[in-house]
Amino acid sequence: MQSKNQQLEERLSDLSNNYLTDVINELKKEMIQTIKENQKEDELLKQKNTTQDSEMLSRVKAAEFLSCSLTTLYYYQKKKMIPYYQLGRKILFKKSELLQAMNNII
């Protein structure tokens, strides 16, 4: 027969082990939740960046984006240094293509 002290020590050990197991499991749940939230945020950021990069800009907005004058932008167009899209009389530029073209020019 075990003494009272031994029984109490075993019970305390069991309680400690159960508590630690509970804490570990809770931490695992929190980590999984945090990872899922981070993945969702990353996906949203990717979608936002994709949307921003494919954004269409008017001539004025494109010139502002490139920090150049409308005359310089027209020069780039005519020399086929930057791609553009024409819809009737309207000229549009894709933001991502402007970035890529400027990287090639510089």
C-alpha cells in the first residue's frame, strides 16, 4: 500500500501532466488559427496587388505615375517604348506594363 504522500505526489504529477497537455493543446489550436489567419491575409494581399498591377490608367494618370509630362508619355508611345491600349479615342495603359517597360528603359 502506498503512503499518503506517495498518493498525493502521483495525483499532483497526474494533474501537472494533464494541465501541461491542456496548455500544449490550447497553444496548438492558437498557432493553427494564427497560421490560417496569416494565410488569408496573404491571399488578400496577393489579390490586392494583382488588382493594382492590372489597373488601367488614363494618359494623365499614367504621366503622373511615371512622373513625366504628357509630351514625354506621347513620345514613349510613338517610339513603342511603352505598350498602350486604344479604345476609340481613349488611350489607356496597364500599370504593371508601365512598370515593366520603365525597368527595361532604365
